[in-house]
Amino acid sequence: MYHDNDRSKMFSRRALVLGGGKALLMGALAARMYYLQVMEANKYAMLAEDNRVSTRLLAPPRGLILDRNGIAMAVNQHNYRAMVVAERTPSLDYTLDALSRIITIGDGERARVHKEARRRRSFVPISVRENLTWEEVARVEVNAADLPGVIIDVGQSRHYPLESLGAHILGYVSAVSENELTDDPLEELPGFRIGKGGVERIYDMAMRGRHGTSSVEVNAVGRVIRELERKEGEPGVDLNLTLDVKLQEYAAQRLGDESAAVVVMDIHTGDVIVMASTPSFDPNAFNRGLTSEEWKDLSTNPRSPLSNKAIAGQFAPGSTFKLVTALAALESRDITPEMRVFCSGHTQMGSIKFHCWKKEGHGAQDMISGIKNSCDVYFYEVARRTGFEKIAEMARRFGMGGPTGVDLPNERPGNIPDKAWKKKALKQPWHPGETLINAIGQGYVTTTPIQLAVMTARIANGGFGVVPHVARDTIVDKSVKSRTNPQWPNLNVSRQSLALVRKGMFAVSNEPGGTAYKARITQEGMWLSGKTGSAQVRRITMRERETGVKKNDQLPWKERDHALFVAYAPEENPRYSIAVVVEHGGGGSAVAAPIARDIMIEVQKRDLARVAEAKDDATDLRRF
Amino acid sequence: MLRPMPRMPSRLNRTEMSVRDKIWQINWSLIAVLSAIACVGFATLYSAAQGSLDPWAMKQMVRFAIGISIMIGIALVDLRFWMRNAYIMYVIAFILLVAVELRGTIGMGAQRWIDLGFIQLQPSEIMKIALILALARYFHGAGFQEIGRPLFLIPPLIMVFAPAILVLKQPDLGTAMMLVLSSGALFFMAGVRVWKFVLVIAGGLAAIPLAWQFLREYQKKRVLIFLDPENDPLGAGYHITQSKIALGSGGMFGKGYMMGTQSRLNFLPEKQTDFIFTMFAEEWGMMGGLVLLGLYALLLAFGYAIAMRCRSQFGRLVAHGITTTFFLYFFINTAMVMGLVPVVGVPLPLISYGGTAMLSLLAGWGLVMSAYIHRDVPISRRGMGEE
């Protein structure tokens, strides 16, 4: 028995030792708990919060683009897209494989996702497919459990309801490319689009708006459980244009299949009411993504649908330039308006013979009849007496030889040559004969349709340097401000000279024998005054002159003359100016003038309609 | 006439006890502590299911009820019966272990259980209890001289290492470790000299490089990641990192019941089984953790008190052995989720969702209680009454 007693004592002793050891270990557990939960608690609380909360950017809706009457030209549409968050996937390929069993994913899209995943931070969702159909959205949602890291997101995509109408002015939106990145956090957003052309580009910053943020609770696989906090951003500013889409539509229709451009502007305010360039394109196709074939068609078409010819087409102005030549000569007093020049169909300068467009000649011409008949020989003489330097200076005063400053990207300057220019560009001296050729808008002189419209506006408004614009408002510090009533600079051209030129233009359109008499407006109060132009694009050889100059319809399209017409209306109290250029269209009087007439009738009708509407509103108010 | 005075003048000091006597002796406060711990488990499982009895809490309650009944049943069986049958149970457990090993190699992968239909029986869990019984029986009759002989220690060592190696091969590092550690404690309690332990531990340390080669790739990885969890925050270190975040963010008083973000949002892996302590401590904070630790400590104290009051060496060794096994369960589990030891698959006793561990642990406590009820019953070397 004592034997067992001993064992019992030893057992108790040893139990104390082991029990003490256990107590020590439990003390260690408690100490560890204290360390983790009290000493390091803040650090881990932060990490837990990091786990739980994910902050997402909210894209503000892009500002709409409206025409002058509030008709929507660019709107936003819901765009359902499948996105993938790289850090929530077991591997990007695994998730893409799983997703491709549900919706189609092309190799190109796959490569793009991988590329973007490398560029962006791993928690930023990357768009896999855009514009999902309802059925596709449903299929992805149903299979959500098998698609770790995939989320369906409702984005907004730009839509241009009028399609090709006004496409050149609107421009288009597309993904940010690397060299366009700024510090705007919105650019981090997947599928974020910025304006890439037209007013979409010029007014991009204001139309983007400011981003909002949304803090959401996410679980371990990245699924959003609930929203914790939401800070709405500021929606983009709506942009009101000065364009009138109804007139725009009419103009585009009237130009038809021609490669042509029309600009109609308000001569006092600078509002561009119509700016059409044909053929056009559908900007929605850019948003959707062009197929390589569509792109090839657009980019290789000889009538260049992608280019806005109204501001980027540089054409020889032809006889429309004679208005500037006339002004330069009158202002410099190198000629008097009464001075007569006899046109026999040609004139001689040194050994070179310069032809008038009318082989038989116009007989004796003064300033008014010179403009009315567009007599080349008369203007050869005027130019010879004035010198091209003064003509070039006057051309620049009237908006040529440099961008007009219209609020559109990629405006081309055209060209107004002078001695210095020729020396620099061609390393040749100026030939006296070139003064004659350039004074009638041939040779080195090129202008854009909008420059011609501006020139005409400045003649019609009494010599004020009106600058055109397509947006009714202007941008100050990323936000849109109303344009204040503009005070255009005085161009310092005498009233008499302008009145004389306008009288010539009146004769062109309204006196029998005027080059545009057949395209006159007969409606009372809508009469227009204009100037035709036919710019030759090929050289007429001596032999051809002997055998008879070929008619335009005998020539291949590329060799035909450009048809031009500039005008303002209404005659008594001018309000609008117009420039029509039909590339390789033939004669100005036959092709361009009728187009201008028809458009100007519509423009003035709309004007009258607006006045009537305003009256109606007034009567309505009185009635109540 | 002088009769020898009984050492414990008690009516329990009898070779035979009636069932009624035994029922009177059931230690209800021990059952209360076990139930309190189990209730912590139910509440946590209810929260893990986002406030639902399904799929875990209800099943766990049923199992606990069954387990408590089994425990009382075992407690009422004469301790000598368990001693007499200790070796047989050990042999059966061993055969079952070999069976799963064979089936595991023939069948697919590491299957550690035998499906009995109503329960998936894990032989390694049975072995934890059977080994303690067998060793207790072996050392029960041993005097100091015998224990002092090195040769006497060979059979129990084989009894320990044979199943330990089998379990390690499954591979189940946690269970193997528990078998060896709890047996070690039993050897110590039986009176094996301290220097022998020093010798074995030194030998064991020397054998670590050798043992390293036996570890599976994922086990090696776990050890390495334990040493530096930040190394692999999204891979194998993810579990432990997220567990520490959950614990730490719980702070002193916790995020509130059913409001643990880490567990709710599934950042915490295995929140209903191995990482349930983390979830509990996230929601209840350090205070909750300490209360739970206190409950476990109370249970240990009961185990020790019972072990010390036992008159028989067998009862003492069994009570202490089971208590130690229980301690190892919760120590390894909590130390693991707190990043103190490598990640091994050891559940938190009575709380983690799982049937086998719950039943085998309660069966073990049944044996402890049996030792308590029969604390004054003298047991002969062969497991009979007083010789």
C-alpha cells in the first residue's frame, strides 16, 4: 500500500509541474491575444477595413450636345458591359476562359484585357465586352458563382441620334490613349471615353463633368455587399450649339452626293447656323468600333468623308476672291470705281497672254460690272495697278491666310501668298504675272469655305472682324459660360468701298446678266447678293484654247473646276452669309449658286418662322 | 479486535457500486462547464451561418446531446471494465487505422475516415483515447523499479509510435503530434525519469532534418509560411494573415455578435471549423477570448482535481491523459489561429463544427468522470478489485 502512496505523491508533484506548464502556455495565449487585439488592434482594424471597403469611381454622365433649338445631337445610352477585376480572379485566364463559355470573347479582346491589366492597378475593373444584350447580361448574372472577379456594369455610351448629320462638328468619343492621359481620375475608369474630334474634343473637359465616389463593402471574392457611402459627381455640362439641325439636314440633302461644303453664319454674332461637309460618316460607328473594311472605305474614299471640308478643305477661291481684290484696290485708291477697263477676252503682260473666262470679252467694264460679270481682264488691270501685297493684306484682314478661330479642331489656314512667302516656300522671286493670276483667286491662293463665309460676313456687316463659332457658349475654367455680346474689331475699311462691293454683289444676283442672276431669290425681303467662283484645277494648254476649252462635263471628276458661291442675305438688312464650295462641281453660277439660293431661302424661312413663333407665344401670354 | 481502518471511510470504498450510487456521484458541475463551452460553440456557429441554425448550429447541438449521453453512459461503466479492455480497444483502433491506411492507398487520396452511415468514424480520434487507456493500463501496475528499467519502456514506446507514424502517413501532422505529446505527458506522469525525456527530446531535435524529408510538400510549405507568413499573403499565408487581421481588428471588446466583418465577408477561411476561435474573438474581442480561455482552464482544473483524487494509478493516468489531450486540442488550435504555431488541422474542442472530435472528446470526458465516480475503488494490477 505505501508503494501506491508514493506513486500518488509523485503523481501529484508531477501533475503540479505539468499543470504549471499548461498554465504558462495559456498565459502565452492570453499574452498573444493582448498583443494582437490591444497593442496591434489599430493596425489590424485598418487592414480589416481595407479588406472590407473598396472605393469606386462614379462616372458622371457626359454633357449632351444640343442644336440651337434644343434638339439632341449627342446623348448617352446605357451600355451593359462585362468587366473583370484582376485581383479577384484566381488567374485572369481562368476567368476569361470561364466567361468565354458564356459570351463570345475574341482573341483581340483577350489580348487587350491582358494589356490593360498590366497597365492598371489590379483592383480596377477592366472592360471585357461592351454593349451586351439583355440575354448576355442574364447569362452572366446566372453564372456569377462560376465567374470569380466578373462584374456586370452599367456604363454610358455616347450615341448620336442624327447619325451622319453634323458628324464633323460633333466629332466622336473614344478611349483615352496613353499620351492623352491627364491627372483626371475619371480616366482610370474602364471604358471611359474622351472627345476625339469636333466639339466633343474642344469642349471635352466641361462635358466630362467631375467624378463621384462610392464606397462599397465587398466580400472576399469581390462581390459588392452594400454601399456604405456615395458622393455624387457633377454631371457634365450640356453644350448648346448654334447649329440648326433642320437647316443642316436640308443643306446636307441639297449637297447630295457631291464632295462639298456649306457654311452659313450670322454676320453679326458669328453663330454658325449650318456647317455641312459631304459626304459624311456615322460617328456611332467609331464608338461601336469600326471593322477594318469600314475603315478602309472611309479613309481611302477620294471624297474624304472623314475630313470636315468646311474648315479643313483648302480650295482655290476663284472669282470669289475678286471681292478682296476690289476692296484692296478701292481702299488704296489705286483705282477709282468709275475707272473703265476694256475687255477683249484677254490681255497681254510682257510676253504672256492672260485670258478672260469669256472668250469674246466683256467690253468696257467698271467696278460694278466687273464684279457683276466677274470679268477677269478688268481684275487683271485692277491687280496690276494695286499690286498683290495690298491684296494679300486685305485678304488677311477679311479672315483668310490663317485659321478663323472657329471653335473646332483641325482648322486649316489656307494660303495667302506674298513675296516673302514665295521666297521662303518656293525660293523664287514673285513674277508680276502671278499678281494677276492670284488676284482672281487662282495660283497659290487657297481658302477654306468657312474663311469665305467669314469674308462675306465681314463685307456684309460693315467691316467688323466677326469670328465664327459653333457653340453658343464658351468655356472658362472647365465650365461653360454664355458668350457675352461680342464687340468685333473694326477692320478699318471705308463704308463707301464696302457699299460699292456689295452693290457689285447685288448686281451679280439680281441684275439680268449677272453671273448668278438665274439663281436669284425672288421672294420679297429675302433677296441675296453674292459672288460666283469657278476655280480651275488644271492647266489649259495653248492648243486646247485653240481647239476650244473643254467643258466640265467632258472632263474626269478630278479635273473639273471647283464650283464656289458666296452670298449674304437679306439684301436690305443683311443677317446671314453663306459660302458654298462644291469640289470639282463645275461652274459656280450653275452649280454652287443654286445650292446657296435654296439654302438661304430655307434659312430665312426658319428665321421668319421663329419670329412668328415668338409672336404666337406673346399672344398666348396675353390671352391668359 | 482491531480491523484495518479503511483509508477512505466512504461507502464508495467498495469493490462493487450500485448504479444508483454511481448516478449520485455524477459530477454535474463538470457537465455544466462542458455545456457552457459547447454553448459558446452553438452561438458562434449560429453567427457563422449569418444568424441561422442551419447548416451548423442545429446539427452540432444534436451531436452534443448524443455525446453527453454517451459520456454519462461511459462514466457509469466500471473503471475496471475499461482497464480490462484497454488493450483490446487499442488493438481494434490500430486495426481500423491500418484499414483506412490501406483503403486510402487503394482508394482516392487521403481518406481518414470510415463511413458508418450516421457518422464518419475517424480511427485516429479513437486512437487518441485508446492509446491513453492502453498506456495507463501498462503503467498502472508498474513499480518504480520497473519504470526505471529502459527495456520496460520499449513496449509503450512502440504502442505510441506505431499509430503515430501511421497517422503521420495519412498525412495528419496535427494528430500525430497530439498522440506523441499526450503520450509523453503520460510517460512523465507515470514516473519516467526526467533525464530520459531530455535524451529523447535531444534525439528528436537531432532527427528534425531527417523528419523534414518525410514531410509532404504542403506540410513543408506550411512550416515555412509559419516562419514568415507575410511572404505569401495571397497563397498559403492568406489564411493566417486573414486570421490575424480578424483577431486584431476585434480589439478589446470585439465588433459585436454577428458583426464580424472578416468572417461575414468570407475573408476568414474555415470559420466554422479550424478558425472558429478567430471568428469568436473577432466578434467578442479579447474579453470574449479570455472568458473562453477561462472556461477551458476551469475544465483543466476539474481534470486535474479528479486525477489527483483517484486512488488508482490507472484512474489518475486516464484522467490526466484525457485532460492533457483536451489541453493540446485547444492550445494547438488557438495558438495556430493566432500565428504562434504552424497551421495544422486541429479543431477547437467542443466548439468547432465536426462530429467525430466532439464524440471522442466527450467519450474521453466520460472516462474522466468514470475515474471520478470510481475514484475510491481500488484496482488490482489486473484490473480486478483489491487483491
